[in-house]
Amino acid sequence: AVMADDTSESPRGDASPSTSSITPMDDPASLTSLLASVSLSETTSPAPILLDTIAECAKHLTVLIDRGDPVAVDFEGISLSREGRLCLAQIASVDVTQPVFLVDVVKLGFDAFGEGKLGALLQSATIVKLIFDCRSDRDALFHQFGVTLQNVYDIQVVYCMRCDELAGFRVGRLKGLKAALGDCPGLDFQRRTEIVKVKQTGAAAYADAENGDAWEKRPLPHELIEYAAVDVQYLHLMYDEWKHFMKQGKMDTVVAKRKRKKGSARDF
């Protein structure tokens, strides 16, 4: 997903622009000042697991489907939209002791969504899918793989509502994942700075790739694996903290109406 706040090109390869507002994470000095008093600790999560066989994909995703708990999801690709190429799906369980699963869509193709059970998980009407900005992902899934993302809870929507509350007025620009990670509850200073480093390293790895096809090359570099995992690793914390802003029923209506627009204007 997009780390930048929305005007610069991101390692995700989204064709659409991102928000350009400056956040504390853009400035190491202000980041240090902002987070110096943070003392909350965080359980260290296990390393992400790349699922690149149908058997392993089906095994792990079936467990998540059977549990029925909310899952955090995100997707990486090249010019990710209905006409781009979806390359990777990231999935994080609500259980922080479990690894982030990365489904290798480049290698598994359509089978990831069939025998691999990714389609069953994403299209489940009972399992809540936490995602940050569903628009390009939803478009890519439907037009490239015929998958309709259902029961979505878009964290970007409630994060913008939180920003409205703090500002005392409706903020007209969308806020990106980079800003949300900077405000994510439950993280200590060390982890926040580690997140910044992971995202910067991943962005550099993407920038170094020829033809902007970093997400499609195999083996996938460790830097991009870590980058992708961070995009879903903390969505459960955000959901727990900000879900009071909007119930699922209202969110269903908002998500159904969200469409990609030029610039970073609010679309809800």
C-alpha cells in the first residue's frame, strides 16, 4: 500500500496520486520530538511467510477462514488498478503472534484465488477485511481476477474522521498510510523508527528496479517483503482504536461509493 501521503510515486506502483501533506514521519527531527514521550511497548511479530505453493496457501488461509476473525489485507503490484498487474497479497491475523502471510500471486496466478482459498477469504460475507484505501485494490481484484472484495472496513475512512475530530473541522484532503502509521496507537518509539526505516529501505529497493517491475521479479527481495508486511501489520491496532467513528453497516455504504479521483480530495 501507499506509504507516502499521496502525491509521490510509491513502491506499490499505484497509478493514482497520493496525499502530499507533510507529516511528522517526513521529518526525522519532528518525528523524534513527537514520539519522545511514547512508552507503549509492542510484541515482536514473527517474520512474514511467503506462500508460493497452492498447498501452503490453502492450508494457512483455511485456518483464517475457519476462525472467522477480522483479517487485515493489502495488495502490491505494478500500476495497481484494473489495467495494472496485481503481484502480491498481504494478510495479517488479529493474533499478533502469527506471521503476516504474503500470497505470491505472480507465481500462483488464478489458482491462488481458487484452490489457494484467497478468493474465499476475500469474498466472505462474514469475515471483516481491514484495508487502508480499498479503491485500487478492489478495482484490480475484480477486473483482473473476477474477485469481489466483500465486508470491507476501510481504515482510511475512519482515520480521516479522527483527523477531522482533532482539527475541529472536516479535513478536505485524504490522509495516507504513512500518516496513519505515525499516529498508530500501541507502538513505542523504537518500533516507530523501525517502521520508517523499513519503508524507506523498501522504497529504495523499488526505485532501483528497472522498468518499475520490482513486485513482479522473483525471488522477492527481503526489503520488499518487509515493506509489504508493514502495510497490514498494524491495521488491527488502528481498527480497535478508531472503529467507534463508523459502524460496519455505514462503512459498507461508504466503501461501495468510493471511487478513485484525481488529486487527494476526500470522496466520502
